[in-house]
Amino acid sequence: MIIQRVARWIDNRLGASRAARTTLNKVFPDHWSFMLGEVALYCFVILVLTGVYLTFFFTPGTKEVVYHGSYAPLDGVKMSQAYESVLRISFDVRAGLVMRQIHHWAALMFVAAVIAHLMRIFFTGAFRRPREINWMIGVTLLILAIANGFTGYSLPDDQLSGTGLRIAYSVVLSVPVAGVWTAFLIFGGEFPGNEVLTRFFVIHILIIPVAIAVLLGAHLAILVRQKHTQFPGRGRANTNVVGARLWPTFMAKTLGLFFLTFAVLAALGGLAQINPVWIWGPFEPAAVSAGSQPDWYVGWLEGSLRLFPAWETRLFGFEIPNPFYSGVVIPGITFMLLYAWAFLEARVTKDYEEHHLLDRPRDRPVRTSIGVAALTFYVILFAAGGNDVLAARFDISVNLITWVFRIFLLVLPPLTALLTYRLCRELQARDHEKPRPTAVLERTQSGGYVEVEEPAGAPRA
Amino acid sequence: MSAPDRERRAVNQVAVAFGVSALASLGLAAVYWQGGQNQVEGVLLAIALGGLGYGFVVVARRLLPQGPYTEERDVLPSSEGQVAAFETDLERGEGWLARRGFLLKMLGVAAGALGVAALFPLRSLGPNPGNSLRRTKWRRGSLVVDEQGEPVRVRTLEVGGVLTVFPEGHLEREDSQTLLIRISDENVVTRKGREDWAPEGYVAYSKVCTHAGCPVGLYQQDVKRLLCPCHQSSFDAVEGARPMFGPATRSLPQLPLMVDDNGLLRAQDDYDEPIGPGFWDRGR
Ligand code: FES
């Protein structure tokens, strides 16, 4: 067969057969939560595919042009080349709009999948030795995913993205000592600056995607080297991996997942309108619309900016403005803690052993409660990012709702932590009550029965 | 159902799924050829991909060997002997380096210098901030014009009216955008020392929010408050745009106005403090 001929040709030159065979036989444990990381990976692939198409038509220019395309309501309106080219993609390039919308939805789902994957890793303790390196790479990937989402969101140069950029500029400006210079170097001068679109374009289509691709490669290579974690269960131990082989079963399964992910994004891209920039209009510095909302993954930062009380610091005639705390310190602490978590936990629990068996969240009540508390914190920030929308919807004052959120932010995380802790304990107690079989009978293919022992003390998955 | 039956059913399902996918792809090409239509394209693409995805999942779950297979883990750390051997080999260079400590230091100096020199081109990315954050385009006597460039007269606004204005010749300048409000029909004093800043009830505040720089676009006439739509800071228009609520810590700077002999509004001067969000040496 032709495949065999090709394989032989390659092997004669590279001697790759042995490594290739190990790869084919690599075992993948099966659990629904292991698919989250795969979905993230496939979102990235889809982002690259659709993104390449979009770059063929997008112009990252700020030069002013007058629109005469097929979207009549904006005919004769002055706008930047960037905004005009996005209109062209949306209305005049065939299949342009569907590509653009798939791209945007894929970006939203990419960050969501990365965060869901991170939560899976966190709550099951998969970050423990020997996987600390991959944990840190993963956190970096999350930051890069958010950063690339933000730069991409800024490119169309519409009213919403301009507002987002204005706030980002002010946050950079707020950094002590270096803020002003940094902001001027990034934006090429005082806001709006003529350079920022071109620069964000290069960052968005080259620098960050390459960084993501390289780190993803490392992430996967380390995963192959260390092999997967698995939940405890019959026949599973810290020294083995139990599951399906890469070839052909896992291959078919994961290809299926890729196509299904893509299918969902295609359906969203076709049917669910996203970021209709022609409604927001081109960016004008003096205009801003009420109720403007960023993409979901920036929502927590938006909420942080909104909830933080009117504090600033003045020292010897210098000042640390308010957005530094809400826009730099809070995300800074967030990511610092994430990076450090794998090491902090080992420190506290004095557990420096290798772990390949996953925890069930209930069996680690302290970690689980801390995780839930943190999650509560960010969900409240996220909700607060839409406090004006909520206020309008429920017809209450923004001031009231802001205060409610400020109080929630301090009160709810400890409360949910406590509840989680109790719940974990409860579930543990229930596990102990259940009578456990001392042995399991299994029917063999020939129709007889064998007694299969369960490893003593191993919780069932 | 017996095993062969189940298998036959699975095979049929996969065949149908792949077939549907192929039809959808043909449809997709046809729709594109006919001029394209966003929703139809999305749906057909979803069916084409979904058919493939569904087919592969059925193959994986029903037709291929399920295992479970067990694979032993390698011990990750290398053996003591291997580590020791590696360290010896490393020593080969290290020992040489240790004996040539001085060369190592010089290398450090050279590499450091190169690194610093390589940072210099970053300077090309932007101009020197200088005092650009401290000045706007407003000057003594600048004519106040609206967004179309039309000069503003005393009778332009009714009491309660608002207008976004710029200094003449600098329309759309981000840092010079100013909100003109007529809060009364006689002189208004918003703060001590600003006795003649608001002739005929016209007060003018920088429109750039002191929190994070959004345009402060909303004026609530009943309570005479300005509201920033970005993070809901509100400012008291009567008392020098003092912040009332939200994250903003500072008042919006006020532009001193005057009325010239022709009844046109002009600025007395630039703002007396940097406009917009704070920065490290703003007070210097
Ligand atoms: S920019 Fe005005 S409140 Fe934040």
C-alpha cells in the first residue's frame, strides 16, 4: 500500500518507526473533562484558519476615507481605512461575514475553553508535581489568549473598540514612574495616536499567535513526556495510564471533537450576530454610547474598574491614580497567584510527591473551597462590569447596584467557601456510608466469572 | 440487539452522517457561487462539519477497539548515575569557566552592554511626552466652536442645554473636547477663584473623564449632574464638576470662558491643570 511505501521511505531516512509506534500506542484516559483542553486547542486552530482569511482583506490603517460601499446607512461617512475594510469584509467580500463572525465566536470560546480547562486542572489537583511547568505555561497561554482577544477587538476601529482602547491607554498611563513613557511608546504618542492600529495588528496576527503556537507545542510535548493524569479507579495506579490508544480510537474521537467544535462555531457564525460594527459606527473621540460592553473575558477587568472606590495615592507631589489599582494591581495579583499556586499548595501541604492520580474535588475541601471563593470573586466582578445594563434592566439606580456589588465582593467569597467546605465534607461522609464491595465479579468472554480485586482504599472514580 | 447488528447499525449511521456532510458541502459551494448568504453559509458549513464530527465520534465509540489498555509510566527523574555523568560532562566547561572568571565577567559586561544598546531602538516607537499631557489646544481667546465648526454665541443654548465644543481649528482633538453647559442665564461661580469663568451661565468642563478618559457624555439636567457612561462616575456641574459617585477621584477641569464684543464665546486661557486621567507626575 502507498502509505506503507511512504512510511518505509521516511523510515529509511529518519529511522522514525520506533518513536512513531510508541506514539500510535500512546494511551489516553477517558473522561469528559479531558476534552476541555482539546476544545481550546481546536478553537486556536479555527482562529488561525479564519484569521488568515480575514488578513487578506483587512487594512490596519488610520487614514481617513469616505465610505461608498454597499452598506447604505453609512454611505458618505468619514471613517478610517481599518473600519472601512471591516465593512467591506462584512458586506462586500463573499463569505467574509461568516468568516468574521466565526472568528469572533471562536475567540470567545477559546478563552472560555482555556478557563474551563484551567478550572479542571485546578480542582482535580492536576498541577501538582511533576506538572508545575505545564501549569505555568497554561497560565501564560490564558494571558496570551485574553491579550489577543483584546487586540483583535480593537482592530475594527469602531466606537466600542475605541472606547476600550481609551481605557487601556489610561490604565497604562496610571503606572507609577514609567506609565507616561510606556503609554507614549505603545500608542506612538498621546491618545488616540496614529500607530496603535498598525501595532496591534502586528501583535494580533504575528507576535501573540506565534507565542501561543510555540507554548502550545511545549505544553503538548510536556504532556506527551509526562503522560496524562487519570482519575483513580480499578486497575489505575500512580504508575500507569489506562485508556484508549491514540491510534485509531483516540484519533477518531478527537477528530470528531474538532469537527463538532468547528460545527458549533460555524452555526454561531452564521446565525448569531456578533460585534456588528456597522451599528456601533466609526470611532469618534468625543462620542461614547451608554451601555457599551466589552467581550466577556474583559468583563472582570471592567467590573474591577467600576467597583473600585474612588481612591488614589499622593506622595511627595507624585500620584498613583485610581485605575492603577483596579486595572493593574488586581489583574497582577490574579495572575501572580495563579502562577504561584502549584508551588504555594505544595509548600502548605508539604506534599512534594509525584502525582498522576487526580483528586476528586470533594476529597480536597480546602483547595476546592478556595477555588470556589476565587471563582465567586471573579463572577461578581464580571457581573459588575454590566452594572449599568443591570440597573436599566431592573430599574434601580446604578449607585445602589454598585454598592450591592461592592458588599457582595467582600461577603460572598468567604460565604461560598464555607458552603463548599461543608458540602465537600458532607459528600465525603456519604461516600463512607455507602457499602463498598470488597471485590467485583466480572464476566469473562467465555461466560465464566472472575473476581477482580479493587485496590484497597482507592476511591472510585 | 446482537453485537453484529449493533455494528451494522453504527456503520450505517456513519455512512449517513458522512453522506449528509458531503451534500451540505456541495450546497455550501453552490450558495457561494450564487452570491453567498451569511446564515445559509453558516448552517451548511455547520452541517458539513457536524456530519464529519458525528461520524468520527460514532466510529470511535462503537467501531474501534475500546480497551482499556494499560501503559506503564516511565520514571521521570533520571538515575543517579545518569545525573552524575551529565554533571561531569557539564563540569568540563564549567571548570574552564571558573578558572577564567575574569573572561566570564568581561563577557557579562559585553552581553549586558549589547542588551542595553538593543533597547535603545524602542525609543523610536513614540515621541517624548514632554508637556503634551499638560496642554490642550485651548489658548487665550480661542473661539469656541461646535462639532461642525460653527462658533457658539450667547444665545446658542437655552438654559439646560449642552454642547460638545472644540477650540477653533482643532475639531475632533481628543484632549481638547469640552462640554459646554448652560446652567443658568446669569454668571455662575462654580468655585472660589472662578468668579468670572462662567459668563451668562455658560460653564465649560473638559469632556475627558478624570478616571480613565472616556468622554463624559451624559448630562442629567434635573439634578445638574454629568455622568460618565464607562464606569458611572458622576460629577456635580454646579460645584466645579466635583466627583459625586463612582471611581473618579478628581473634578473635571473647568475651562474659563468669556464673551467677546460680537457675543461669541471664547476661552480665557487653556485649562489650569492637566485634563483627563491621572499619571505619576501630574502634580509636578
Ligand atoms: S472613564 Fe469615566 S468613570 Fe471611568
